[in-house]
Amino acid sequence: MRSLTKVLEFVGKVGLLGLRVLTDSIRPPFEFAQLLRHLAEVGNKSLALVVVSGFALGAVMTLHTRSTLVTFGATAMIPAVQAVSFFVEIGPLVAGLLLAGRVGSGIGAVLANMRASEQIDAIESLSIDSFKFLVVPRVLACVITLPLLTLFMDFAGLLGGFLSEELTSHIAPALYFSRAFDHLHWSNFIAPTLKTAVFGFIIGSVSSHFGYSTDKGAQGVGEAATNSVVVSSLLIIVADVLLIKCIYFLFPDTAL
């Protein structure tokens, strides 16, 4: 019973924080300078990790897929399987988990450190809304950049799959990419990509909650970083299941 109470309390606090982020994000003054700084921090510094991971996953997936499809004489379907699997599920989910690990821990640790060193109190003593100044730009940066990073991961995975297949079968680039996109619909591309904005909101809100509300001093910095990654990753997986059901409901004929 105590564990359930703690879970419900956590859900309530994160939900209220997320609601406050939504209301503060449309209320002036707008912290554009802070938002641009965090967009560069979240997006630019995560790009290399996302692209390399996507490329490696694409190459490995093609190798495994080929060994299976060769048995059934269906090697012509390798590009389509690669594209559909990446655009529909692998790209969005892996990009979300990577961002939770790289960005979530950073947000939690930075905010917790600012709370422990009383920097947040100093900001508030200057009559600055510390929540709007520190939390809102970080959450919005995660929401905006994660769909873009997902696109980079998708196409990096497709490129890795092509190079892996080209080394094996010497397939022409035009033929590979033509087969890859033949079985894709807009619902297979837009909806799964946009759902990562929800993942970004989860990462930013959960990480900000652990960092901004910590009261354990220096010890809370490490706990905030660890909890941000673990809880964000878990909630992303749960949200992914729910969002997939929503996509099936909205696009029953074309969703895969």
C-alpha cells in the first residue's frame, strides 16, 4: 500500500509539473535565449550518438534479416522490412531511450546541483521565475528535438542497411530505396515520428521533477541523475505501447 501511494504521488507531481510547463510555455515573457541554448545542447550534442547508433543498428538488422529471408527466397523484401521496422518502431523507441540516457541524466543532475548549491534560490531572489527560466526551456527543447533526431536515426539506419546489403548483393541504390519506400504509407512515417514528441515531454518533465524538487543536497545530485534515466526509460516504453494502440485505432488500414 505504501509503494502504491508513492507511485500515485509521483504520478501526480509529474503530472502537475507537466501541466505547469504547458501553461508557462504560452505565458509571457518567453525565454527564447534559454530555449535556443538548450536546443543546441539537446539536439546538436546528441546528433552524433543518434546517427552512429542508427547506422550500426541498420547494418546489423540487415545481416540478421537477410539470413532469415534467404531461407524463404524473399531477399527482395529486405529493403522494405528494414524501412518499415525503423520508421514504425525501432527509430522512435531507440532515439527516445538514447535521449533519456544522455539528456535526462544531464537535466536531473544540473538542476539538482543548482538546488543543492542554492543557485535556484539566488535566481528567485532576483524576482525571476526559476521554473519558467530553468525547467520550461529544457522540456520544450526535448519535445522539439526528439522528432528531428528520430528522423536522423531512421535515415541513418536505412543507409546502414543499404551499405550492408550492397556489400553482399551489390544492389543499386535506386533499386534499394525504391523497394524500401514502396510499402510505406504516410501513417507509417508521420504518426510514429510525432509520438516521439511525447517521449521528449516525458524525458524533460521526469528529469526536471527529480532535479528541481530534490532536497537531499549533494547526495541528491547522483540520485536525480539515476532516477531520471531509469524512470524516463520505463515511462517511454509504457507510453510507446499506449501510443501504438492509438495509432492502430486512428489508422486501422495502413498502420503496421
